[in-house]
Amino acid sequence: MKTAIVTGAAGGLGQVFCSLLLSRGFHVYGLDLKEPGTRLEGMSFISTDITSIEAIEKARTLIAQETEGIDVLVNNAGIQHFDSLIEADMRMLKKAVDVNLVGAMLITRSFADMVLKARGRIIITSSEIGYHQAQPFHSLYSITKRALDAYADSLRRELGCLGIKVIKLQPGGLRTGLIGDSLRSYDEIINRTTHYRRPLERMRRFVVHNLERSVDPKAMSKVLSKALFSSHPSGRYRFRNLLVLNALDVLGERGADLAFKVFLGKGVI
């Protein structure tokens, strides 16, 4: 029986990953801080903090007792949080980097030898935010996903020398638990900001528009299946990316600066 590990297994996209793998007869180890609301039959859940080396080592020990190789390793865990870079809680700054970037690096480092043994593949869930112009107040997500993109590219080129496939995913808006959390965090910073109330209120319309066009993660099943099971997968898959973000890319860095300055207006010192 083939074996897979999925981080962020309790979330919407994580559950889709697990379901697809289970439908192909994989034994799936789901890693997350919290148990999924619905435990999928055939999935072994291990409560794991992917930012903790000790927790990851404990999970590895449990998995290594049952299998020697990992055929698919899915780095899917992540958090989304709106804030300004000069007003954000410093603990949140660190948490965003730890969960969205360092966690994937630690998980991959810990299980790399098992992936090599099985001649498996590694999938990394990034975001459309990772390759577009960086967005104000979506800063933590923009920064960490862009860094995760670079990590995925570097890892793919290193492991390509060993015949191991690394695939990154860059989806647009998916209707997951992150969406509701995002809007709540956005409204919280509007209420407590010292400098940015007007720009944040104007930006909120853009945020709500994006949330309203989000789709069920199951809509991405076809793309995920290609990444998981194709004999010759692409190194990158995109899904429902926003046209307005493509337009900002066309403007270039200086053009995007001007567009945001006009759209957001002035803050207060």
C-alpha cells in the first residue's frame, strides 16, 4: 500500500487532498493541530505542531514504525492574517513565517529520506499571492507565500537531480476556514489601527469581492489529481487566479505603487 502525509489535514483543501489519496488506496497520515470535524475512513490523524521540531520528530517516529517510505508528501498547512506591518503583534509576525514557510521546510527536511526511499513526490501549497505584486495589509501572506514559492523552486531543482518531483500549487480564492478568519482579522485591525483606518476601509471592498468569488475547495480536485497522480506533472499548477492581480503585474512595481496610492488614499501619522 502506498503512503502519503498531508499537513493542514483538518482544513478544507487538506480534506480534499486526503479524500483523493484515500480514493486511490493510499494510507494517509493527516497532520494538523486540531482533529478534522469529519474523520475520513482510512486516515490516521496525528496531532502535530509543524512549527515544533520536537512535535515533528514525534510524528516521524510514529509513522516510521508503520512504513519505511512516503510516496506523497503534501505541505498544505498555512494561516492567513490581515494586518499592517508596523502595527501587527510581533508574535503574529513570527507565527506567520513559522507556519507558512518554516513548517514546510521542517516537515520536508524530516521526511525527505522516506520520500527518497519510495521515489515519491512532494507537493507544496502556495497561493496566487505568492507570485503577484505584494498587497498592502495582506502583507504577511504575500511575504511568506512568495518565500514559499522560492523554497519550492529551489527544492524542485535540488531534488530534480535525484529524480524526485516537487510540485507547487498557486490557487486563487478557496472557501475554507481561512476565509472567515481573514475577514474577522481584517475588521479587527480597522477597529484598532492608529494610522490606516481610511485605507483599510477602502481596501475592504476589494477583500470582500475576493471572498465572494471564492469557491469550494472540491472544485480544485482535477488540478490536485494531476499534481498527486500524473506520471509527468507540471512543476506548477494555478487555479482561479484574479485578473486584477494580473493587471497589477503588467503595471510593474512603480505602476502598482501608484495604483495602490491612488486607490487607498492617505493614512494618519
